Amino acid sequence: MTAPQIPDKFHFKIGEVSRILGVKTYVLRFWETEFRISPAKNKSQHRVYNRQDVEMLLEIKHLLYDERFTIEGARAKLKERLKDRQKQLKLDLAENPYRATLRKIKKDLSRIHSILK
């Protein structure tokens, strides 16, 4: 089964998200409480989901409906995936070995610039 296409938009109303996911709106509201998803509210206090919320809801639907996880199991799986993503983001960049030399050059250039003014 292919994942539904998310329209190229930034914000989605609950009805739109319901159609994209193929679930009723009350299911989305239930998932909000179970998975701590907090969509923003517009001026008229209607839920407005961002693209990241919709992607998360698609992932939740996949875990619950396709992989047959329980709510608790899906919650644990999402936490595990979040930890994996955070590990990938950590960059252990080595210190630039020429940093001190570059600072000295910058200082010298600043002095030369002030002399030439």
C-alpha cells in the first residue's frame, strides 16, 4: 500500500488531514491526546496542522493500522525513531587545527586596516 500524498501546503484543517489519512476527525483528536500532538489554532479556534504534524500522523497510522502496533507500542516505536534521528543529527566536527593562526591573521589585518584609514 502506498502512502497518501500530502498536498504542497504549510497548514491543513482537520477535515483535510482526515481525508489525507482516511480516518475520521475524532480519531485524529484521539491521537492528539495519546501521542501529544498539539496543532495550532487559528483565529476561530479551529485546529491547524502543519506539515510535520501530518507526517507524524501518517507514521502513527502506519504503525497502528499496517504494522498492527498497540497505542503503547506505537508510542514506544516513535520514541525509538526520534532517538535515532537525534543521533544522526549530532555532528562531531573536529576543531580546526588552524584556528589560532587564523585569529592572529585576522587581528593583524584589523591592525593594518586601522592604519590605512
